[in-house]
Amino acid sequence: MRLFSLVDRNKPSLARQSRDYLPSQAIYRAGADGLAWRVKSGVVRLDAAGKSGEASFASLAIAGDIVGCETMLFGVYTFTASALTPCELTPWPEGKSATAGDSLLASLALAQQRAADLVALRGGQASDRVLGLIRLLADGAGRVILPTRQDIADITDLRIETISRIIKGLERASILLPLKMQGIHATRGYSLHFAHAA
Amino acid sequence: MRLFSLVDRNKPSLARQSRDYLPSQAIYRAGADGLAWRVKSGVVRLDAAGKSGEASFASLAIAGDIVGCETMLFGVYTFTASALTPCELTPWPEGKSATAGDSLLASLALAQQRAADLVALRGGQASDRVLGLIRLLADGAGRVILPTRQDIADITDLRIETISRIIKGLERASILLPLKMQGIHATRGYSLHFAHAA
DNA sequence: CGCATTTTTGATACACGTCAATCTCCGTGG
DNA sequence: CCACGGAGATTGACGTGTATCAAAAATGCG
């Protein structure tokens, strides 16, 4: 529930600053007040608060998406946000002519596109959903940092055991290679080999 | 692909006018150009165009939602829109100070809320998904006009037979009553009895 | 090194999918 | 007014993709 101090301990003040989060770190909680943010990199998970405190997956935000903009209307966050991969957020709206037309319009269009992506991740065969998520999260070079199996399961509405079986399968089929194998130390980092994947 | 004429045959001109659609009617098609719209009433289905022409369910829009705003950025629609129940749309942005801050911001927040609703309709037990959709579509008085079984199936990622069994079950449990029984003629119109429902 | 957490694997169960017949509307035309 | 036809809805019997449950096996970390 606490509000993040607007004063960063490293960089001396300047109030509206970008922030970094590590996987599983809370970004903000439903009901609290705070700023709206734009996701610069990484993957953010949004959860709706159920009656009895339990959080249920509600949405996903990736680079470019705006999160928490409802605070600007209601004063409090509707969802709880947490980091699924290392990620960086900056306060929104950015600088000067920010709230102006085109920027906001682009954000609206992006939000609708993201909603369609999410819908696709929750329908069809289990392996297609997981592959769909991996593709959504992969960068141009085919590198991905995956969320934990549990988070992938929540996003795709599958079970953790099912996710594990599918990802192991992709590894065995050489579609997904752990970066660790290539000497790079990045937990849950993989390289995706499109060639094989449909 | 055709563009709807901006001149309505009934009401003499005034260019930017609201439009009515009947279930299963196409509103606009992906790739075509046209205006952005706000849904005043009814339920609109958005489909992403697959490689080979087939349409796959992408999103849902209900009263208050904006659809097709991407034309204002890209010049063409990203999705294909069609009516699932009788519905009315008006051109957007509305009138004067339209594109201004708050209205757009509210639309963005609403879009994100809708995305979360959609996600909830595609996870968990089959009967909960269907009930969730019915609740989403019901008006304050517990009246609903449901889409066809096929459309409900597409939205919830279930099969038409499963939907049929679940809805018949709700009818038998007196949670959902066909309005027809009450002498009102409205195909697929029901009244929802919250009392029994969870 | 040793513990807690996450991931993997196997065996079995069940919710929903699939296939195939009806059945119910409704509009159409004789 | 009724036979006809087509689209949507319902129902039953059976199959299967994931969920479940239960144990190992990895992995990360102090």
C-alpha cells in the first residue's frame, strides 16, 4: 500500500524519474494512489483484486504500453502491477505537450491491439498459446526473457505442469534454447529459433 | 470493403450521424477506411483477419467503448466489426472539444478495463465464463439480449454444443428466463435472476 | 553445503471437444 | 393455411487434451 517515494536515492531528485524493477517485484497496488507509467522495457503483469485478497490475472503490459492511467481519473489504481521480467517504467504523460491528441490516441489504439493479443493467448491449443506468448515477448533478434512457469500459466490459463511440459518440448525440438547453454548468464533467458517454429 | 455513404436516407444529411445495425450485420471491415465510432448500445464483435481470409475473434465492444480509432492513425481499420445484438454507433470524436484530454483518457482507461473483462471470460470453468459474459451484457434491470450460441462460443473459446448445454442448464435452473415465456417478443432476449446466480 | 523454491516427470481422472442426429424456429411460396 | 427448406439450437455417445495428484530432480541462494 505504501507510496513509492518520489525521491530516488541514487540520482539526486528531479521528481519524475524512470524506475527499474526486478522479476516478482511489486510496482503498485490496486487501491493505492500514484502516477501513471509507460513501460519502456520488460513485461508487467496486472492483477484484479478479488473479494478475498487473492489476485487474479487481468492483463499484460509490454514495451510502449501505458499502465495505471486510471489514477488520473479515479485517484487510485484499479489493478495491481508487478514485474515479470526485469523492466523499466517512466512516468506518464511524458514532458510537455504530453496529454495531447496523437500520443493519447496512439496509446488507445495500442491498448486495443494488446487486448486482441491477450485474447489470442487464451484460446486454442495449449502449445500454440505458449508459443504465442513467447513470440509476443521476443525481441527482434529472437531473444526472450520468459516469466516464471507459474506466470506463464496464469497468462495463458493453463497449469504450471502443462507449461513445463510444453517448454521442455520446445527445448528438445531446438525451437527454444536456454541462453545458459551459450554461456550467457540470464535466468530464464532463451533464444527462439523461428526457422523451426511454424 | 465498401465505405458507408455519409448521407443517411432518412434524416436529411448532417453528415456525421449515428447508425443502427442488426445482429450479424457487418459494421466495417479490416483494411477499409472510415471513421472511428463510439458504441452507444448493443454489442460489437471485432475480428482479426487471418492469413487466409478467416476471421478470428479478437475483441468485444459494448456501450461506451470506442471502436476503429486506429483509422485516425493508420488510415485503415485493423479489425473487422460486426453487430452481435441490435446496436447503435455514433461517429467519434463527438462534437467540439472532443479529442481533448479527459475524454480520451477515459476511453483509454475503459479500454484497459474491457481488456481485463475479456481475459476473465476466457479463463476458468466453462459455466463461469458463460455466466460472466451474460453478466457483462446484462443491463441494470437484469435484461439481456444474448448473441448467438456460435458467437458466445467464439468469445469464450468454448464450443457451440457446450454453450448450448450450459444455457439450457441455466434456463432449467431458472437463472435465465427467455423473455418469450413472458409474452415479450425478443429473440434471444432473457431476464437474468441474480438471486440464484452466485 | 543445505534448505527453499521452482521445475520436471509420471500416472490417472475428468471437463470439454467431437461427431452425428434430431428438433425448433421462421420466413417463403404454393 | 400449410408444406418446404435452411439456419440455429439441442441432445446423446464417445474421445481426448489438460488438469490433478504425487514424487523426484534441478536450481538458486544465504
